[in-house]
Amino acid sequence: MGKQRGEIGKRRREQIIEAAVAIIAEEGIQNLSLSAIEDRSDMSRGQLTYYFPAKEDILLAVFDHMIEVMTRRAEDDSCMTRYPVPVEGWERMVAFLTSFITSPPDVPEFQALQYTFLSQVGHRDDFRDRLAKLYEHWRSFAVADLTKDVEALPKDRPRVSVRTVASFIQAVLHGLAMQRVADPSAYDPDEMRLLVLSLLGSYLGKPSPHPVNHERT
């Protein structure tokens, strides 16, 4: 009986999260409310608040759900269907940056949720904690790929930690993502790819990147 209740509870939570995701995707996060989720999930307010006492709890669950979706997609197709993905190192960073800059986001609804969390970090520690852990997780990939290159820099090169390099990359990509959401034509993707890789590669002593082949499929 306990197992059955647990399965029912899990399914109810999933229904609520799916309803919230659908509302965000179709109507915008500004229209996400407990009433809208009730209608979409066909649940009463009592059922809804039994599993999630407040809308903010639902937002946290939706945040985790979207991260899981993006992670699964990354594992399934490396998030880079148009480019071969090396196993590690600078070449993998090049492939990742190329994909991120030249391809639309996999889960566009996540952008709205991320900015909502950012707007509340001064008031909600749980929102700030979620973002901090996510950003640290993302930085860890750059740290893993670029540690050897940063440590091998000549002594006359300005030295910074690999974590600082990773934070710089994340700051650039976050800024580009914000611009792309506000204005998809804010920059030419292939030109931006060349600029970002040239700046980063120049610091790391890498050869200049090649232009993207526009005939790719």
C-alpha cells in the first residue's frame, strides 16, 4: 500500500510539473499561477498544495525538471548534432562553444525561469542556491577541459586560474544568451563564434579558428 501511495504521489507531482512547464511554454511564465496549474492538471487547490505548498516550490521543481531534460538531451546527442564532439580538452570546448553560439537553445522556457530566479536571488536563498550549483556544475566542464592548457601557459603570459577562465566563458555565454532572447538578430552567430574562439584561443595559445562551413547539414 505504501509503495502504491508513493507511486501515486510521484505521478501527481509529475502532472503538476508538466502542467507548469506547459503553461510557461505556451503562455509565458508571467501567466503561471496556482489557478492555471489547477485547470491544466485537473486538480483541486487542496491536492496541489498537498504536494507543493507554494508556487515557488513548483518553480523549484520545474527548474530541476528542465535541468534533467537538458542533461538527457546532452547525453543522447551531445547537444551538438551538427559537429563531431571530441572526448575532452580544447577540441571539446571548441565544439561546445560552436554549438552553443550557432544553435538555438534546446529548452527556451528555461531562459525565462533562469531570469526569474536571478531577479529573486536577493530575496530567496533557495533560488540563489539552485543557480549557484548549476553554474558551478557548468564551470566544472570548462575547468576539466582547459586545466592542462592553462597550466601550460608560458611564464610571460598573464596568469589567471582555470576557474577564472571558466567563469569568463560562462559570463560570455550568459550574456550572449540574454541578447539572443531579447533580439535573435543581435549578432551573427558565425561571426560571434569566430570572435569568442579567437579571444579565448589567443590567450591559450591556440591556432585561429576556421570559419564555419555554411554547407553543413
